[in-house]
Amino acid sequence: MKTPASPVRRPRDGTLKTALVDAGVALLRKRGPDGLSLRKCAAQAGVSHAAPAYHFKNLAGLSTAIAARGYSVFCQTMTARLEQADASAMDRLNAICHGYLDFASTQPELFLFIFSGQSFNKEDDEFDRHSSNAYAILREACAPFVPSGAEPEEVEILVWSVVHGYAHLTMTRKADSPRFRDSWPKLDLLLEHLDRALETGREPGR
Amino acid sequence: MKTPASPVRRPRDGTLKTALVDAGVALLRKRGPDGLSLRKCAAQAGVSHAAPAYHFKNLAGLSTAIAARGYSVFCQTMTARLEQADASAMDRLNAICHGYLDFASTQPELFLFIFSGQSFNKEDDEFDRHSSNAYAILREACAPFVPSGAEPEEVEILVWSVVHGYAHLTMTRKADSPRFRDSWPKLDLLLEHLDRALETGREPGR
DNA sequence: CCATTAAACTTGACACTGTCAAGATAAGTC
DNA sequence: GACTTATCTTGACAGTGTCAAGTTTAATGG
């Protein structure tokens, strides 16, 4: 008698998966990380409560997919800055640093989510692809500053630490404390120090 | 007829509050941030499921108390390093940086918890006390490196960014990626760069 | 065109969660 | 010894993730 549900009947092209991730990102933005739930994503996408689990196995799976999406726009944001930079190595490095901060400040929930320390499913292809790509962008920008014979990670982690620390503290602390209302220094101020450190590292005689 | 519960009958000196925080920290360590729950803390402390809400109002309240505890041992860890340092400003600064990393690596769950970006109850006295104290320790160690006429935050955030970025990336990324199995640089390598940057900043003529 | 098959869901159930209202108990006070 | 109040307990409810089983539908092969 009753046609039980069949609400949207979307084509079988994997639309639902991306729709669920869309819903997850929106929920993250609106309700914060605690507001994220399989059932709410399902409701927002117009499917039954158990539909997400079919595609993502469990909540960790959905979280991984959302994190992959996060890394994807992370890469886009850095690339956008990179395209505006001139060809000089220093300008390109500063560009990705500003792109890093752009992402953190325009997408604070996604930024904190992917760096929350929760363990995502590293087997996931999409996740691995986008997160690796983010590091590749960093690596490429750092390459000109690696002294011959040195490990590239020495420069990469230095750069990454400065910009990530600044971005992460900005997101987690600045808003918290009235202490930093107007005195929070600009990123460029840190980058001046960083640039000088890398310049000296460039000359083999130090 | 039945004496309903009255399981432990602890004295009214606020023991339960700290016992619940103990349980929360233990749960965080054992089960991760998702394993933390009011009911499990209650069970571990031997009280009924609603007892924690009486003392902490809600889960956010308990989380804030746990974070306050986290900041407390954070301060202790940095202070411990400070006591082993000699009187030189540079040695003291490096000491708190190493203390920072000590805390992150010996208490990874607490470290990630307090820097998870979730908004704790900033009205809470204990929380405010310990988190402010942590920043005060940093500020004191940075003070000798602030050029006259400059904002202290310029140095503080630079130092904090480097060491926090390094610690946070170490905790969130290093374990993830096989990429960094042996190549992850030591903190001292970054501190050399930082120390040089601060030395030059000290001389007004740059 | 129709039967079959497998993918993409839905339905229903269960244990667990935070939160609230109401009751119980015991310690301290007069 | 009555009273008051802080400290819990009990019971309930809505929301959660997850699983098992059923249902629909698209694609396939004859």
C-alpha cells in the first residue's frame, strides 16, 4: 500500500557521498565539532539515518572524508597565493605561508578539525592523496633553501613549525584571551625572522 | 528495606571533584578523547551516573576541569626544566622550550586535549589560573629578549609559534606518516635558528 | 521483455550518551 | 532532636553510533 520512503532517488554516481561530506562540513561550521553526527548528516542530505554508515563504514570514516575535503581546500588556498607570487624562491615561500594562514582564518573549523589530533583512516585514498599533496606543496617551496648535503626535512619542519604554530595559536588562543586583543603580532613579522634564518642557512660557510 | 546505594561515603572535602578529574585524565589516556564520558568517569570514581553533573554542571565543565589539570602539569613540566637551567637568559629560554616538548611527548593526550580548539569555560577560576600561569612562565623567559620599545608579544609569539608548532606537528603528523620515520629533525636544530634570530633582535642596530 | 543479481539504501533494534527533575541521605546548625 | 542544606541517587528522555535484516532499484544477461 504505502510506498515506504524513496525520498530523493538520486542517480547512482556517488552523489550521496559528496552530499554527505558537504553536510558534514556545513555542520562542522555551524555547530562545531561536537555537532557533527552521522544522523544529522543523513537528515541534511535527505536520507535515512543509516545511509552514511553504508558509504563510510562508521563515524571515523565520515570524519576521514571530511578531513580529506579539508586538505583539498587547504591545497587550493595555498595554490591560490602561489599563483599570485613572482618567481623568486623567497616570494613563493612567503606565499604558501600566507596561504596557510588564509586557510586557518577563513576555515577555522576545518583547520582545527584536520589538526585536532584525532586519528583518521590513513588507508583512505582520498585522504592520503590530498594530505600528501599539501606536504608536497610545502616541500617544493622549501627546496631552494635546503643547503647541499642537508636533509630537506630540516628546512621543511622549521618553516612548517613557524607557520603552523602561528596559525594554530592564532586560532586556539587569540580568540580566547583578552590579553591579545590588539597586541597579536602579524605573520609578516615572524616571516622576517624566518627569511633571515633561511638566508644564512643558504650560504654554506654560514 | 534496601539501603539503596551509599557506596563510598567520602568526606565532604571536595575529594570527589578531584577523583572525577583523575578518572577523566585516565580515560583520556586509555581511550582517547572520544572515550571520555561523564558516566564512565562516574563509574570509575564509584558514584552514580549523575554525580559528575552536580559538580561540573555538564560535560563541558568536566572538560574544563581536565584542561585545567592539564595546564597545571604543563606548568610543572616547564618549571622542572627551568630549575635545571643556569642563570643565562638563553639557557632559561631553551629550558622552557624543552619543557614544552617534554609535556607534549610525555602527556600527548593532555597536550592535544588542551590545544584541541574546543572552547573551555574561561570563567572557570582554576582553568584561568593555570593557563595564565603557563603564559606567565613563557613571558618571563622571553622578557630579556624584548628590544627596548618593542611589544613583548612580538618575541613571545615568535618563540611560542616555533616551539608550539614543532610540538604540535610532532604529535599530530610524525606518528602518522612513514615519511618521517627517521628524518624528523630535533628541537635543538630549530632552537639554534631561533636563538640566532633573538640575538640579532637584541642589538638595536640589527 | 523478463528474470536475476548486486548495489544502495530503509527499517528496526540495541547499548550507550548527556541532561534534567525528583527523591533520598547524611552532615552540620540551632 | 528538628531543620536546613550540600551531596549525592534514581529514573526518565531524547539523541547517538552501529549492526542485522529487509526492501527497492538499476544494471545485466538471456
